[in-house]
Amino acid sequence: MRQALVHMGVHCNRRLPLAEVASIAQMSPFHFSRLFHRMVGVTFQDHLVRLRLRNAEHLIQRDPSAPLIRIAAQTGFGTLRSLQDHYRRFYGCPPSQG
């Protein structure tokens, strides 16, 4: 599981399928998903979103004038809308006010 978590941290800024990470842990996606949730406390997808949000928050704080669409692409969200929705849900405010 440790290798899978490290892999997620390193590669969270790109499309990262559950099957890819499960194979690193040498498990089926189903078994990995159940074990991941039990050990980490959140689902695979929720953890991935949180990693991406932390990266986005760091980039926003480092350069508040950076275009949010660029930050969305750099952090794996793909679209500005996706970044905005996840950011607002997690932090309670839009990224422009973060």
C-alpha cells in the first residue's frame, strides 16, 4: 500500500486510473479499493482529489495571479470547472478566494 500511496503522490497531476495504482500494490482493483478505504479512511478517488487540491492550493498561494485554468491543467483536474467545484466543496470557497 505504501508504494501505491507514493505513486499517487508523484503522479496525481495526470489521469491516474485505479487499476494502475492497484497493479502497483499487486492487487485487483476491487480488493485494492476496499483495502485502501479501510486503511486510508477515504476512497481512492477522494484521496486523489485531495492530493490535487493540495497541489492547487500550493500553486495558488505561490502565485495568486496565475490563471486558474492553467492550475487546473497542472494539477490533474482537466477543467477549470472541475477545479472550482472540488475546491469549493472541500474548502468552502472558490479558488480565487483561497
